[in-house]
Amino acid sequence: MTLHEVEQGLREIRVREAVPFNFLASKRLYCNSIYHVERGENYTFSTLLKYAYYLNARVEVDGVHVADCEELGELLKKKRQAAGHSLRTLSLAAGLTEHQVINIEHGRGYTKLNFVKYIGIIPVDFNLSELMYD
């Protein structure tokens, strides 16, 4: 599954479950932020994970559930190192600064645009699943 498919999947869940925007706003997820995710525009990546959480969904990357940007960053760092990339080689290949790569790998405020550049060099597979409760 691609990141775009995750974004579309979140929209489908919101619409199907009729999750009201005022509920999401009460969780500090505002309409504009939600629309940026659903339209695949640039957004702060933590917004996507927070949105999934409040839709009762989980995002997996390479089969590992990632609840926040820190967990995702640790996974990406391990993948980068396993692929033999240093911070410098990855930053040059991705068109990012070393500081931007560090921000991604430490889960510090980064945008979808920078994340997409990173996974253009270190590809990942996404999965989106809904949690069901009785």
C-alpha cells in the first residue's frame, strides 16, 4: 500500500463512519489539516498518524504498527543503516539536508514532502487497518 492509498483510506473511514469534524476538532485536528491529508497535499506528518488514531485505525510500515513519528523514525533509521546509507549519502540522494534526515529519524516535526523524499530512497510498504471493538 502506498502513502496515497493510506490517505485515501483515512478519508473512506471518516466518510463511512460519519466521523464529525467537531469531534476531530476537539482532538485538535482541524478541517484544513484533515483536508490536506485526504487530498494528499503537504501536511505535518504527525497529523496523519494522529488522524488515523482518532479514526480508530492503525498505520503499519513494513508490517510494524507505528503509533507516532518517533517509532516511525526509529524504523526508518534502521532501514537506512541496513541499506548502507550514512546521513550524508541519504540526504544527498533524497535532496534533503542532514538536519532534515535527523528530524525524520528522531520523529521531530517534518512534513509529508520531506518524508516522501526520504522514502523515495528508502522505500517502505504501508498498511492501514481498522480496529474493531465489540
